[in-house]
Amino acid sequence: AQSKHDEYVVNEVITQDKLSIIIYNLITIEIWKEKVFPLIVDKINNELSLKTYMILYEEATLVTMLQILLYHQTSMEEGSSDDALLELVDYCHRKLVSIVTNKVNVDHFNCHLVDENNPS
């Protein structure tokens, strides 16, 4: 966008009306992380750790993609429905509240680390 070149990916996402689907996937991953991940975090072994990481990493990827897409004026004008944008605002609000209230459980994100003093 800064280099004033055509952005084919942004145009295609908007043309195909996929912005709402990206927001829907982001909300779905958030719900999975909140409801399912705490139930299985203790059962994750070395074989499943990469798959679990990829699911958690997808949320960051979608947020970055939305950041790039929403930078363009056309994405806000014609790329998404009001309901999807409202869901995105709610998502951002929930994330900010969880950061401010220290609701984020650091242990869930360090489950792959091995304690050097107590090897299992």
C-alpha cells in the first residue's frame, strides 16, 4: 500500500467477499482456544505439539492478514458486512480486556517447555 502498487491479494479477497470468512475463522479459533484448549493442554505430547502450535499460530496469522486488508479504504467500504465488522470490534475488545485484567494464562503457552531442574 505504501509503495502505490496494485495489491492483487487484497483486491481478490474483497472481490470474492472473503473478509467476513476471515473474521469468522478468527472468532472460531478464539472460541476453540478458550473452551477446548484448556481441556487438552495437559494431554499434548510431542507428536501433537506442532499441530496445536499451528492452530494457535493461525490466530496471529489471521490478525496480521486483517491488519493488512483493513488498511485499505476499499475493504471497509465494500469488503465486509456490518455484522462481521461488529464481531471484529468485539474480538478486539475482548483481547484488550483480557490483557488489562491479566486473564491470559502464561502456563498454557509454555506447556512445551521442559523444566531443567525436574526432567520428566
